Amino acid sequence: MTEAPRKTNVSHIQLRLIPSYIFLIIVSLISVFPLYWMLTAATNTTVEVARGKIWFGTNLLVNYQNLIKQQDLWRAMGNSFLYSTVQTVVCLFVCSLAGYGFELYHDKHKDRLFSILLLAMMVPQVATLIPLFMMVSKMKLLNTVWAFILPSISTPFMIMMFRQNSRNFPVDVLEAARIDGESELRIFFNMYFPIMKSTYAAAAVITFMNSWNAYMWPRVVMKDNSAQTMPMLIANLSNGYAVDYGMMMLGVLFCSLPTIIIFFVLQKQFAEGITGSVK
């Protein structure tokens, strides 16, 4: 007797969800279209791209040959991978240590220091550009990986993220390890790091993407063409009187693929880490 009304209610709920599904499908298609257009434009000529052609062409090999003739593509890719990887590793280590210390060490002055640290998030990068350049220049670090990573070796956002997630770390385990005589570094590497893997994954995605897409600071400190990164290479392609849009979109595709792959590989851990950081 109760089966029919229940089935009717389920069918009504499903019918109500149809407009929501249609809306989500439309929004998804709109969101994916720029990526699709980038893929198709990389296979077309400049004239075809200017005409608005949105299907695949046959000019991919020609665009690639023109790209490697005009720019040192693989050196720029290697530089970006090197700079971004080193910055990600160093930033995660420093910021996780800071977040661990701010949350799990008890001191009455740490909240004041943390508040001052958060105020640094309000300072725009442009305001610190000249002093940072003078410091790097005096240390003779121009055109090196250290010039790239030093200003971002620690960021207030990453420290705040690790501190927030450290609140979920079981304090009983920490106290038991200290009673057993474990050093703080052993506790950090053997206990804190395995528990906080999702936070590390989310922080790694954010840091790597920010580092990979950085343009202004590398443009200032990387004077040599052999030290240029992928965003700098893309900017060079857009200079001049005539722009080859097919070649430029192929360069944008090469620049976008690494971050897309990393995000899709770590998307589950990224979602878990971000969710944990705001609890």
C-alpha cells in the first residue's frame, strides 16, 4: 500500500532535479569551451583563428616548428619545472613547520606574531618589488633559481592553511610522543607529515600553480633568455607587429598542460585539504 506513494514522491523529486541538471550541464560546457578553443586554435592557422574557426585543423606541426624556431620551448619548460618544483618543496617545508609551531606550541605571544604575519597579506607585491630586486641584485642572485624562489619561500596564506589544519592533529599523540622522549623533528616527520598528507597535497597544488604562472617577478630578475620561464615565453610570442595566433595558442597549451595534469592527479587530496583548512 505504501509502495506507490513512495515511488511517486521519488519520481517528483527526480523531475524537480532536471532543470538543475540542465543548468549544470550548460555551465560545464561554457566552462570547458575556452579549453576546447585553445586546443583547436593550436591546430589552425592565424587566419583561421581570426575567422573564429572552432574545429580542429591541420596546422599543428607547422605551429610547433615555428614555435621551436622562434623560442627555446623546452629550455623554458625545464626552467619552469625546476623553479616551480624547488619553490614548492621549500615552501611546503617552511610553511608546514611554521604552521605546526604556531598551533602546537603554547606561547602567549604567538597570536600577536601571527596577527602581524597576516597583515603581510594586505601588502601588494608591487610595493615590495623594488626592495626585493635590490636585495637579490646585491646578493648577485639574478638569473638563478634562488632569485625566483626566495620571495615566496614562505607565504602567510600557506602558514595560515597549515595552522588551521593542524587543529585537527591529535594532541594526545603529540603529548605521548614527547613523554616517550621523541624529538620534535621526529614527531614532525614521522607523525605530523603522514596525518597531514591531504593538506600537503592541496598546498602543493596551490604553490606549484602560483609558481608556474608567475610572471612579474621572474620578468624582473630573469634577465637572460636562457633563464626565462613559460609565462615569459608566451609574453614574447605576443610581441611584434604580427602575431601568429596558432603558434601562440600552441605555446599556451604547452604552458597549461602541466598544471592541468597535476590538478587532476591530486584533485581528491586537494579537495580534502581545502575542506580541512576551513573547518
